[in-house]
Amino acid sequence: MVESRYWFAVAAAVLAVVATRPCFANEGATLEGQLVDAVSGEPVGWAVVILDERDHHAHADAEGRFRLEHLPAGLHTVQVLRIGYSPGGWTVNTPAGAVTEVTLRLVSRSVTLHESVVTADRSNDAVSALAAPEQVIGDQRLRQNLSRTIAETIALEPGLAQRSMGPAPARPVLRGLSGDRLLVLEDGGRTGDLSATSSDHAVAIEPLTTERIEIVRGPEAILYGGNALGGVVNVVRGAVPSERVERPRGAISWQLESVNSGIGSGIDVHLPAGPLVFRLDGSLRGAGDIGTPDGDLLNTDLTTGNTALGIGWVRPWGHVGIGYSLYDSDYGIPPDPIGGHPSGVDIRLDRRHREVRVGLHPPTWTWLRRLELIYAHSHYFQEEIEASGDIGLEFGVLTTNTEVRARLAPIGPLRNVTLGLWGEHRDYNTAGLVFTPDAEETAGAAFIYGEWLHGPWSTNAALRWDGRRLDPAVEKISDEVGHIRERSFAGASGGIGVERQLGSALRSGVTWMSSFRAPQVEEVYSEGPHLAAYAFEVGNADIGEEQGNGLELFVDWRGAAGDARLAVFRNTITGYIFPQNTGQLSLRRGDLLLYRFTGLDAQMWGAEAGWQLHLTRRLSSYGTVSLVHGELDEGDDLPSMPPLQGRIGVRHQAATSFDLGGALRFADDQDRPGRFEAPTSGYVVLDLSAEMHKVAFGLLHVMTLSVDNALDTEYRRHLNRVREIMPEPGRSVRVLHKAFF
């Protein structure tokens, strides 16, 4: 409590000091306009207008009117997110000190800007689509797939799968890469949880109050971490307000799920008070045991609560904001009769997160487009409780992150040049029936990103240097782990992507990535039983760092009839670190298999495709197919590799405010499992969905009905650690109602 009071006092003092500074005379640029249907000319309300991918956004009212203030002068990339309409993409120029008025005509296949563009002194300050996320899951896609976890919500996207151990601790897997090789971020920052370290640890983010989810791959991913060979999943919540709002706005939602008698509710509200903007969100979620065609999967109930308060002070030159959030979750790990705990394990986790964000974009700074400063501190605590009530294992982690990022004005042919420094300190503590020592981690990084455009050619590149030090509280010799001592690691990572526009609708490109990943505390120092993971884990005190190289070739088509993308890739990783199943029972705990952290050379290759085609004016088809195979250089197949999998579906827009669809989810046999892994049979599962939206009582109401596994098919996923105990969930009816105001 003393620490919280101190932190808020410091933050309040920062706000007070900044508030006393004189404002810049130039009030920046303003963009306002209206969204209308391209065919009927009627207003299109309740849409989100996004500028510069993530920098600025506004919500249109019921008449489609929107307004964005305090923008930097120059060119901006514009997108519109609205049910039943394409997000589009075009450039608009906003001169300093002026109001630019536009009319955006939205159609189901394209979006055009019906307005002459006003020139300005900084007309060469373009924002390239190269910096945009490769995939954005928002609006209708987010609602129809919204589930208990972030991983389950995005698991049907191209290249993605989910690692799970029951429903609560699911985490995304991209192209076979998991853990911290695929960073899961919240508003671009680290979450401070332990989900990257073990399959029984949950991601501490609630999807119910999420605005959208972005998947970033390629050189831009290097901005977030040198170990992001798989990419970045960024969950956008907007916890700290950075834009002014003209009136109170927000959303109220509730969700029901039949397969586990689950219920969830959430609310997020933005409240203006002069230059101040308050954002409050909260959610509650509760569920019982998961039902399967073969009976209930015991001890899979969960209870989760989340609340957050953010305050932003928005001025023409930028914003300053603070935020504080609480996340608590109690969930169960299913029992394993032969895996060390026949009655299951209960997990309680608690995360307290606070952050300060400063964004500066004063109109008088011609050389600097934007400067960001971020400070975040997380307190994470987790208990693993055995059936007897005894605490088998405790984790306590204090994480502090700081970051400074500057995006420069164009430098000759270069665009979007971004420079940054990042630092992290983790205080890691364990207790219970383990011998893992307490330790501290200190890490730092410097990075640069830039783009070059020339005719049909476009190139983006990034370079990053990372250093990390692990410092155990006690130096000692362990018979199992080795010489436990201080370790230091340093290395470079980077990437370059080259694209060529082959016509109005077709483009192709190649991306090369190099990653550096230092081992984590658990991989170096762990020693002891981890009942919730069905394992006795032993680290490797002499393990080295990972160095990865990835190559991707892609073809992207976007035309009036739809869009499609095909990519092939190959990743090679020197010193790939993973907990290797030895096939032996631990001598200290004879009911647990011994897993030893090992670094071996590995390679992965595969392909993925995604498409959406307009068959008629109201009927469309969509689908994804993903394939990845991994093996160690010594000849064994890599463990925890998803099989060929995908989804094929159709969607019919029966009316302007109503549509319905169906899809087949499928997976092939996984007959090349890792050492001591059992193979998994393939499956085909039918899913159905419908969505209706209507304006009533001044609110936009959206109702989504989904029937997952409509035929109650019994099937098992290879990346589910409890697949040998019970199959996947049976037929489930999910209802989501969301009201926007």
C-alpha cells in the first residue's frame, strides 16, 4: 500500500509539472468528416477510424461523424473498421493549424476517399503500410471468435495454433514457435506474467474488454524483442488514454457459454473532462468444468476478475497518462492419474500492473514525428495448490520495464525511421518443494527501424542489440543443474523485407530474419517438481543462447473479388532450448517424468495460406491452411509441433444488419511426434455462427451466436497436454451481446 501511494504521488507530480509548461502556439491539425454508404449515401455510424496504424483513433457517432484533433501535420494512413465493410486504406494530408474535412464512402469491397487532398509543407511525411500489423483481429472477427483466452480467440488465424493444459492456461503458437519466441504484449508492452515459461501458466490478459488483436511479423517485430522470430501478438486495450474524446463513450458486454456453464461480463468507458480523459474497464468471468463427448474434464473451472483505471492528459503537443490494473484468476489443472497428481492442481495468480506513458508530437518539431516514453511495473504472484491444500510451488516476480522510442521525420529516401532504447529488470522468487534459487534478471536493448520506397519496390529493415544478465541469489554446485552462477549473454538480431508491387492487386516479397534469444531463469536454474506441468524440471547452468535465422517468401493478392495470401518459410535455430523429455522417472519424485532443459540445433519449415472471396454480392467464402514441420539436427522430430490444420467456411449476409455462416475446422494426423510423444489422429469439426446488429435507444447493439463443434465430434488436439485424459470440448453454444454508446 505504501508503494502504491508513493507511485501515484510521483505520477501526480509528473502530471502537475508538465501541466505548468506553456502550450505550443500551434494547435496541430484536425481531421473531421462523415462515413457514408457508397451505394445508398446513408450515414454509416458506430465505426472506428484509425490513423497511422495505431497512433490515433476515433469512434464515429450514430450519424457517422468523427473528429480527430491535435494531429501532427503531414500525411496519415487511414483505415475504417465497421461491420460489413472493408477496412480500406488510403492517405490523407492534414496541414498544421487547419481543419481538414473528408467524406469517406464505405463499400463492402473497397473504401474510397471522396475529397480533394490539401497540400502542406510536410507533404513528404508519408506513413507506409509496411509498418502495419500483418493481421488485425477486430470488429466482427474478434466478436465471433471471442473466447476464454487470447490464444483461443486467435487460434484459427493463418499459421496460429494454441498450446494448452486445460482451457485457462492456453497460449498462442505461431509456425511452431512458442514461449517467448512469440511475444504476447499488452498495448505494446510486456505483461509481466510467466505464461512464456510453462504450459500451466496463463496469459494475464482478459479478451472480453479488448479493442483488437494485432499480429506483427517481419522486421517490425524486432522493435519489440530480439527473440521474436515467430512474431508478436499485441493485444490492444488502450488502457492509458492518448486521444481526446468529445463525449462519454464505451461498451458493455456479456457472454454465455454452454459447454462449461460459463458467464462473463465486461465494461469499458471513456469519460472526457476538459483536457483529461478517464478510462475505466472491468470484467468478471466464471465457468465450471469443461464438458466433452466423453464426459466432464475435471478441475477445469475458472474464476477471473480484471479492472483497470487510466487517466490521460491530452494537449496539442502530445499526452501524458497513468494507468493501474488488477488481474486475479483462480483456475484448475486437470488431474493426471499417472502424472503426479491424480486429484489435479489449483492455481491462483494475481497481477498488479502500473504504467506511465508520455507521447510527444509537437507541430514545431519538424525533425521528429513522435517521441514516446514508457515506464511499467508489474507485481506477479502465483500459487500452485495441491488437493491436500498444501502449496506445492509459489512464484513471485517483480518486473520493471522502461522504453524510449523516437520516430523521425523522413531522412532523404528513408521513411518511418524509429530509434529506441529498452530496459528490463526482473526479481524472480520461488518457494515450495523446489530447489530453484531466487534470481535477478537485468536486460537492455537498442534498436533502429526504417523503410525505403522507390516505385514498385519497398524495403523495410531493423537492427537490434540485446544484453541480459542472470544473477542467482546463491552460487552453488548442483548435481543435476551444474554450477549455478551468474551468467551474461549478448547478441544482435535484425531483419530485412523486400516487396514489389506486380500490379494493382498483386504483390510479392521476401523477408529474412535473424533472432537472438538469451535463456531464461527457469531454463538455467530450475530444479524440482512442477506438479501442474506433470514434470520434474531440471535446468542447465551451462546452456548457451539461441541464434535463429528465418526466410519467408510470400505472394499477396487484394482485388475487387477478395484477397488471398500464400507464404512459405524456413527457420533454423542454433541452440534451440526446450525441456526435453528424458523418458525416465525422477529419482526424487518417482511419479513424475524428468524433463531436462537442452539446447540443440533445430530447423522448421512450412507454408500457410489464407483467403476471402466474394462469390456473390451477399455470399463469401474464406479459409486458412497451415503446415509446419520441425526436427532436430540429430534426427528426432521436434516435440509440440502442430499438424497440418485449417478452416474453410462460407458467410451469407442475409440483410444489412444480419449475417450467418458455417465453417469446417480440420487437422491432419500428427504421425511425426517428438520423442516420447504419442501421435494424434486428425479430425473435422463443424462450427456455425450468426450476427445481428441494430441501433436502439441510442446504442448500437451487436448480438453474436456461435455453435462450436455443432455435431459434438470427439477429437483431440496435439498441442493439448491433457489430450490423453479427455478429448476437446463438445458442442458449445456461445452468445455475446455488446452494446456501444
